[in-house]
Amino acid sequence: MRARIAPDELVGDYVVEAIIGEGGMAVVARAAHRVYHHRVAIKMLTAGVARSPEVVKRFEREQRTLLRLESEHSVRCYGGGVHEGLPYMVLELLEGRDLDQRLKQEGPLEPHEAVPFILQACHAIAEAHARGIVHRDLKPSNLFLTRRHDGSACVKVLDFGISKVTNSPTDEPTLTKTKMVVGSPYYMSPEQLISSKDTDARTDIWSLGVTLYELLTKSLPFAGATTDDVVRRVLHGEPTPLRKLRPLIPGGLEAIIMRCLRRRPEERWPNVADFAQRLSDFGPEHGRFALAQIYALVPPSERDAMRASIADLGPAMGPRVHDQTTVYLRQDEPSSGGTPAWMTAAFAATTFALGAGLGWAMTLDTDPTAGPRARPAAMSPNPTPAPPPTPAPEEPDEDADEDEEPPRNPLDLDELPVAEQPPAPSPRPRPKPGPSLPPAVAAPRPSPAPPTPSPAAPPAAPPSPAPEAPTPPGDIEF
């Protein structure tokens, strides 16, 4: 059995380029595919711990766990195997640093920086909980800060090596004994310090609260000179108030964190989605995208209980965002199949506008004081434009009503029976100019008296064509 891998060594289909990390249990190397040349990270157990069957089983279970997770904020696993007796797994290669390194290099974070990091971690943990997986080792060093292709920050949750699979009872009894304690004591819940086997998803909520507390203060809520002091204070003491170390931190944010650190699990946030929903009030707007993804992982049967739990908190916890919560919950609900209200309103407004415009146009056409209407050029049988007509003289009408009827437009084709109109006659030669007379129009009633020239015709108007012979009823000629 080899002690460790070395550069230029072939592990599976990957060529080792360099060792980028080493611990007591595993070595992490950067490697490239021998054919496709894409880079990955190879995590391999050291020779000392690879002799332990229990450690090997945990390592294999971590690989199976990572293969089940699909969140953007969980490190991706591409497979694994055994190289010269040493188990290994192939992971995505991350470039950046973990939050513990950033905390040591730059000091405490501001709420608008720390809250989005924790919300992204909540997305990975919410998916793990939905699949029956409890991480049990959340801390700043297991939250890796990298960058997406667009340059935005992305947090990846690492190291599911001591995770607990609650829906796989065949694995857990052999890997976690009843009184066995695994994890980092500074971030472990009271029940995990007593027995790691008797834990559920609420132990991760405790660890998330301790992590956020440390990111904001660069201190631990249960500080102590030794590990025993820390354990004693976690089991029997109270956390240091956050605002005692950072007085400018909002009181509502402090209350959210302190609820994560309540000793009794039933007094903490019931699930990660509840915790993330309240936490998002103190982060930037773009952090709500992760919140929407977290709610998508919550079973529909639990959403009403979550709303009730949030509503019972009261105004002391800070701003309320029930409206935003409702929007997020509706994003993954099936559509009812009806027409949206905005589409119905837009259709009604468009129909009303078209109807009003059409009515206005009809009013202009039927106005008796607007004068004769010009005939469209496309309808004229004669391409030569007709001269402007002169007003027709008044003529007596025995059948007229008491109210005087407005003068008839001799060029209005709408008043003629459409069914009786024969095909348009061929154009005739234009007659020589003569005295200005209106064109004769035949009507079904008695022929009117011969028209007389209009004395009111303007002298500058061009002459009208000579009157043609009377035409049969229903015809009109120029």
C-alpha cells in the first residue's frame, strides 16, 4: 500500500499535477484528465487511516452522499475508485479560499456580506435534509468561497465525511456508536456533544448559527480556554450576546442567531427554510434568489406550518416579508390553467380603444355639416380627378317630413342599392368644358326640375363636365 500519491502519477484517467491539501485522514491533489485535459481534485485516504474498515466505509458513504446532491452550493463528485489500495474520489476543482481563511485575513464580515454566504450554505443543507442527510460538521473551514463564471461569489459546502443518513438505517448503526462523539466541539450542538447518533437536522441549524456568529464577530459564542471549557459552557452556560461584541448589529439579526443557539432542539428554528426566510431580511436583495430555491425544496405539506411558525414570532424579530414569501412559494406551484388577470385587462382595454376610435371615425363620416366626402381614387372608374362638385339646389319634396332633410350628396355611393349596381362602365372621353352643372343622378322618385347653375359658385372653380343623358335607376356616371 502506497503512503501517498505523488505528482505525475496516473490515478485512474487523471494525471496528478500537484498536492494542494493534506490532513490527517486524506490528501487532496490537483489532476488533469489524460485525454480531455479538464482539471479536477482527487481526494485520497492516507495509508494510515485506510487500514481502518470504519474509516473506509465513511469515505465510501461520503462519495455516495455527494453523488446524490445536485445543489450548486454542494461540491460536485464525479466518481471514485481504489488506487494501489488507497480509496479516492474525484471532485470538482475549486479555486478560492474557505471562510475561515477569509475571516483570519480580513477580520469580521458585515451583515450584508455574511448573510448571503450563509443563505447559500442553507440551500445545500436544505437539499441534504430533504434527502435525509445531516451534515454534522458545519463550520467556516467547510464553507469554501469561490467565483462563478460571471464573477459573483459562490459558497460550496465541503466535507460530508461524518454526515448522518437518517433514511438509511443499515449504514448508521455500524458507523456511529451510541455514545460516540464526532465533529468539531466548538460548533457542535449539546445533543451532538452527548451522542452524535441522537441528532437530527436541528443540529445543523445550531452549527449554522455558531458559524454566522463567528463570521460577524470573529469570536465564538461559547468561548473557553480549553475544549473542556467550551463543552461545559455549551451544555450548561449561555452564549455571549452578539451585540456586546458588535453593538451596531441589528437587534433582529441577533435574535435570529440566538434562536439557533437554544439548548433545547424544539426551541430552535424547525428547519433551514424558516431560518433562511428570517435571515434574508438582513441581506441584500439578490440573496432572496437562494431563498426561493430553498423553499422549492420544502414539501408542500410543511409550508403552511412554516408560515404559521413565522407569523407567531411577532414584530420583535425584525421586518416581516410575508408577501415575498408567498411569491416564492408560488413559483413552483402548478398553474391553474386559467387566463391571467393582466391579460384579460389588457384585452379589454385594447377592445375599448378600438371601439372608441371606430365610433369617432363613423361620426365624422355622417356629420351633415362636414360637406361632401371625397371619393377614393381606387374606386373611381376614371383615373382623371373629378372637379369639385357644386352644392345641389334645394328642390321641393311632397313626401318630406316637417323636419328639413339635409341635402343629399350626389357622389355618395353608400346610398345606392349595392345589389342593383352593374359592372362599372368603361371610361368615356372627357367632354369639352361647358357651363358648371351638377351631375344628374337618377332616383326611384319623380324626376326633379332641371337644375339651375348655382349663383354661389366661386368664380375661380374649374368648370364641371357637361351633363350626360339620364341613366337607368341604380347607375351613376360622371
